[in-house]
Amino acid sequence: MHAPSPSLSSRRAMHGNNRLQIGLFGANCSSGRAVTLVPERWSGNWPDNKRLAILADDAGIDFMLPIGRWKGYGGDTDYQGTTLETITWATGLLAATKRLTVFGTVHAPIFNPVVAAKEMVTADHIGEGRFGLNIVVGWNEGEFDMFGVAQRAHEDRYEYAQEWIDVIKMIWSDREDFDFHGKYLHMSGIRGKPKPYGGTRPVIMNAGASATGQAFAVKNCDAFFLQASRTSLEETAARVRKAQDAARQQSRDIGCYTVGVVSCRPTQKAAEEYFQHCIVDCADWSAVDSILAMKNISPQTLPMPEFLTQRSGYAQGMGGLPLVGDPDHVAAQLADLSQAGLTGIALSFVNYLDELPYFCAEVMGRLERRGLRAKSGA
Ligand SMILES: Cc1cc2nc3c(=O)[nH]c(=O)nc-3n(C[C@H](O)[C@H](O)[C@H](O)COP(=O)(O)O)c2cc1C
């Protein structure tokens, strides 16, 4: 039996009824988002990913978001050195699950848009309307060199991405045999069938941090990932309002999301100790320093205190918001984020498979009781 065709709004709601959507971020990469030496760090291999997706699907998690990474960061662990390509990863997970939305994270400058549109449509049909697209323009030059593709100047990356997504949306619409002549793309007789599942299109997200990246998200995307403030909920709420106001000015509506790193244990002390052990005492500092160097973050470019804060922030889940504590504390932090206007959050764990069952058993129920999530399985 086929699932009913999803509308764009049910795709945007990740097919659920949750005021605070919860996803998993980074499981397609070795070590996930934890730059750590601990032996239980995430394998990122296919059997673990498949087990995780089935577990997440059964527990009512809303989405899985992968990282488009082509080269690791080195260090003692070659952090994120082994990665599963995200559209094929999503396709396999969609075939193995029933409810989850699974994103592909696609580098616009590397993927020909006609090929990408068809790959994504194929994933979308296999998932019966549960594929999502995370557009990234790239920032890591070493990755681009490997493809023989020159990294464009920052503003031009998004100008190119605009043409790329315009072509893809046209292919996904009912247009056929059209030409596209932009500043970058010159293509003739473009045709792409089938169309996405159920007569709509995949949900589209972007996580640009610059003003240009954010403007791109507001103009083109259904979901925008922003950085939550580590210190001020008010500041997070202001960032959400800014993005949503900008969308409203274009008669658009955009869901705002963020990323978090969870360490949830029966007591606050146990959670803090585990976090300290994995992400501070056993951090893979040489990998952290290599990431910082790529981003031009060094004691030469920043005042020392700011550099040290950034260094520890990258070790602790690549800048994601730490959610560290007992289930009451973690649920309260998540409720605060919802209160600040966020639509959802993509979480990572040191070992997703080991830690997700406890999170789901203890935190999800608390979120249900707060009215932020529908009863799991509902
Ligand atoms: C949730 C999230 C996921 C991201 N995924 C990727 C990714 O997989 N690959 C990548 O190259 N960049 C990724 N990025 C980086 C952003 O796409 C973006 O390039 C970055 O935030 C810098 O913003 P800017 O492009 O506006 O300068 C991600 C960022 C966030 C917050």
C-alpha cells in the first residue's frame, strides 16, 4: 500500500505533528560531531547508520541530516575522514524506514544540477516523499582542489547556488524541454522525469552563516539552520525573529533550526563528567587545530581568550549548543529553545546508537508532557 501523497506543508512538518522537531546530525561521518579520541566514538559505518535510522524511526525522531564531507580533518583520528556520500546514504535509509525525513547534503558547485535533481527524485520516490535537500556551497578549499573545481569568491558561491537551485526547481516542476542560460549555467533541452513524489517537491534547507548565506536561505528554503547563542536565549530568539521577519518581507515562511550536542545521563554530575571526559580531556586537539586553521581561526587572527573559547567550542561538537545534564535539564533546555521560536534541532551524540535509547526514553516523554511533541507512535 502506498502512503498518501505528502503536501509541501506536511513535508515541512516532517510528516509529524511536533512543535519541536528533533533530528540527528552527522551520523554519516566517522566520529560524527564529536572531535574525540574515546574508543566508543561513532564508527559512521553503514550497519551502524542503518540500525540507528531504524531505531530513530521507531522512536519518532523526525529527521536525519548528514554532513557533505569529502576529506577528513586529520588529527589522531582523521576526524570525519570516513564518510558515506549523502544522497546514496539517504536513499538506503529511506528504503529501510517509514516515517523519517532524510536529507542529502549537496555541494552545489560539485554536483551537476541535472544529475542531482534526478538522484534526489529517485531518493524521494524510494522514501515516498521523505527526502530533503540541504544545499551547501562549500568552504573547505582542500575539498574543492580534489575535484579540480575552483572555489569561487564567497558572494559568487551563492550567486552560483541560486542558478543551481533555480534549475533544479524547474526540473522538479511540470516544465519540460527548457533551456537555462544564466551567468554560470548554460544548458539546453533540459528534461527530468519522474517528478518528485506526490506532485510537490522535497523540503529544502540551508545553513548559511553570512548575510549572503542567510539571504539565500530566506529566498529559497523551507528551513534555515542558525547558531543558537550559548549564553542568551534572548539572543537566540532575536536571531530567529530576524530570519522570520526577512522571510515575511518576501511573503515567505521559514522554519528556524539549530544544532546541539547531547550528553544526557541519570544525574547532572554523570552527564558533566562524561562530557568533560570525551570532549575536553580526550578531545582530538590536533584535529581541532586543523579545523581552526582551515577557518583561519588562530591566535594571530583573534584575541587569545576568544581563540581559546572557539577552540573549545569546536571540540565540543563543532560549535553546536551543548545540552549536558539529566533528563529534566536537557528537556528544559530544549523547551527553552522552542520558546525562543525554534522549529527544531538536529542533535548529535558521541555514540548515537548507545545514547539515543536513553534520550528517547527519558527526554522525549518529558517533551510530550510539555506539549512540544506528539505521543511517539501517534
Ligand atoms: C546544520 C549545518 C549543516 C552544515 N552542513 C555542511 C556540510 O555538510 N558541508 C559543508 O561544506 N558545510 C556545511 N555547513 C556549513 C554551511 O553550509 C555554511 O557554509 C557555513 O555555515 C558558513 O556560512 P556561509 O556559507 O554563509 O559563509 C553546515 C552548517 C550547519 C550549521
